[in-house]
Amino acid sequence: MKETVLLIEDEKIMRITLEDALKGAGYEVMSFDTGGPALQAMKSNRFDVVVTDVRLPDIDGFDIVREITETKDVAVIVMTAYGTIKDAVEAMKLGAFDYITKPFALDEFLLLIERALEIKRLKEENIRLKKDLSKCYCGPNIIGDSAEMKKVFSLIGKVSATDSTVLILGESGTGKELIATTIHYQSKRKDRPLIKVNCAALPEGLIESELFGHEKGAFTGAVKRRPGRFELADGGSIFLDEIGDLPLSTQAKILRVIQERQFERIGGTVTLNVDVRIIAATNKSLEEEVKAGRFREDLYYRLNVIPIILPPLRERREDIPGLIEFFMDRYRKKHAKNVRFSKDAVDLLFVYDYPGNVRELENIIERCATLSLSEVIDKDELPPLMANGRQSPKSLLLSDVAADAEKAHILRVLKTTHGNKTRTAEVLGISRKTLWEKINAYGIEQP
């Protein structure tokens, strides 16, 4: 479903130009040259963003801002040709998301629209997650009766009531993000934002801008001030996933935030104070990273206040039946199918080692539930990888051979660079984000 913008601009050429730019960017647009009909349209239509001029023939733009912000949860952007500080302050006091001064570049205008929508999406995600995770002590999607998981649940209960920094350790696919989400929504910060950052997926040149924000003109392309993830998380929590992949220069700035609760935007001179709880996670051994000089020792000790170690699925096999039933129920409902596994299939599911952990088990179940043509899923419908429970026979398909060769090559380069993803991406001639996607797709464990 396309996101919708309400545009109020009395100058015809300007209105048509902005409407065309918005439509070209993929938005639905409803435009008006006066405020009255626009406010009427608000009553019967859903809009994600409202853009209004300050000076209109029938209604003052500030009155429009006031009426919309008092009755609707919609971001309002004010356009003004006057650009006075008074106008800007008045608009923000009334609840406007931001203002833009005419004349402006269309790229700057579209960037402001996207920023307003990004904030709206984050708010909606937080509302959804609150509903999902507020009902159960350990979160509705955390399944486990094993002794190992009971220890994890007990620790979650204790740490959620505090503001202490938490470091979640475990292999890929063990549920680190779910644990972080649960801790936040069981804490006193649950009504404030939870901002999630995958440190490994951020382009190296933009990591600091994403985390700490930037001022207008701080670098090429910085056409407007932008708050960073720490600023957005103020009062709430920030989840730094794969923190072991952060460059050393960024690690120093993270350390300062932990110690002093302060930072500056890129290109800025004003020191910002922030009240944020840090929850970090990694599938690496940070102790080994410290010894290798790739991770700051002082940051490691600051993060490792309360460690939560998630066991791999192969070390808590007694949880597998419960996980199978949980995921089967999910995909039965999704596909409206009454399917189940045969005893032989369950036996194979139980003995397999799951290098991809719970995530791999879910993917297997989704595949089987989606593709099965009968009510009973037999062992021959399981992936060939599970044929003998632990080791897969070699495929003769060209696509599989190519994938195996690519995976092996990535592993060789990672080993050569001692796990440095930035350097590995450079050697392979791909972006850091593409490398991260391939590592996830192949289930590559870090050397």
C-alpha cells in the first residue's frame, strides 16, 4: 500500500511541481489550493504526511497545523517563503514535524518527506511490538523448557527491571534480537522507543552518521540536519546488533556515550545529552577480538556488565518439539493448512545439528508447510541437507555447486583478513552490505 501525502499550496505551478515530484517518488498525493477543503479531506481519508504552506487564501497554515496535530497522528511539514525564526518556532510549538523554506531543492523536499515517514514507521513498529510483547514474562515467541533456557528467562526477568547495559552472546539464529526486544518491553522504558541497529549492515562511511546524526553540510549529501539512532532512542533503549563489527574509531564514540551519556552530531559543535539503555549483541568472541586488536578492551568491559549467553539449539534439543509445534501452528494459520510432520520426519528434525539454530528450524518448517500437498509431511519432504541428520550429500545442481564455491571463497578471504568485513568486501569487490547478506544466506560462522 502506497504512503499518502496531503499537499496544500495555493501557487499553481509550485503545487503541480511538488505533486509530480511526490508521485514520481512513489507516493499517493491529494492536493488542494486552499485549507478548508483539505481539512474536510482529512476527515474521510488517511494521510501519512501533510505538507502545507503558511500563507493560504482562506486559512492560516498554523491553524491547519494546530487542528491536525490535535486530532490526528500525522506528521505535518510547513512550507514558508518568509523563513523567519518566528514562523519556524511557531510551527514547531504547534506540533509540526519540521519546516522548509522556499525556494528549496526537490531532493531536499523529498528527503524531508522520507524522514517524516521513517519516524512514523518507527513509532508504528514500537506500538506493534508493545502489543506483542507486553502480555508474557519472557515474550510470547521465546520457546524453551530446557534448563539452559530457564536460566536465560530468569536472567531476563532480573535484568529487565534495571538500567544496566546488557551484552547478549550467541551464534547466529539463536534469538538475540528477540531477547533484546523482550528486555526492553519488560522494562520501565517500554513506553519509549526501542531503536535497533545492525552494525554489520551499515556502510562504513555512514556508520557514525547513522548512530550520532549529522548537521546540514557536514559532508556531501548532508542537505539537512538529521538526528542519529542514539538521539531517536532518548529515554528508551538502543539495540546494537553485531557490535563486534564496528570500526575502532566508532567504538571510541560508543564508549563515550556509555560513560558520559553525551555525543555530538557529525559536523556539529553542540554536545547532546542522551538517556538511553544500551543492549548489545554479537556472535563473535569479543575476548578474542580484544586480543587481536580489533575491539577496544575498555568498551568490552563497559558492555559486559550483564552477559546473557544463548545456547545453540543443538545444546538444548529438548526444546525442539515445542519449537516445531510453535512454528507449525504459525504456518498452519498463515497458509490455512492442517499439516503435521510424520514420526520419521520429527525424528530427523530432532537429531539434526542446526548450524543456523532456531532461525534455520523455522525456515525448514515454513518451507515444508508451504510446499506440502498433503496433511502429513514425511521425511523425504525435508531439505536434502537433513538426509542423515547432520551432514548433507553433495548436490550436483549447477546452482548449488556455484553457491558452495562462492561460500568457500568468502570463507577463505574472511580468514585471510582475520574476519575484517570491510577489508573482505574490498577484496571481493562488493559492498559491505552485500557481504553481510551473503554471510547470513550461507550461514557462515566467523573465522
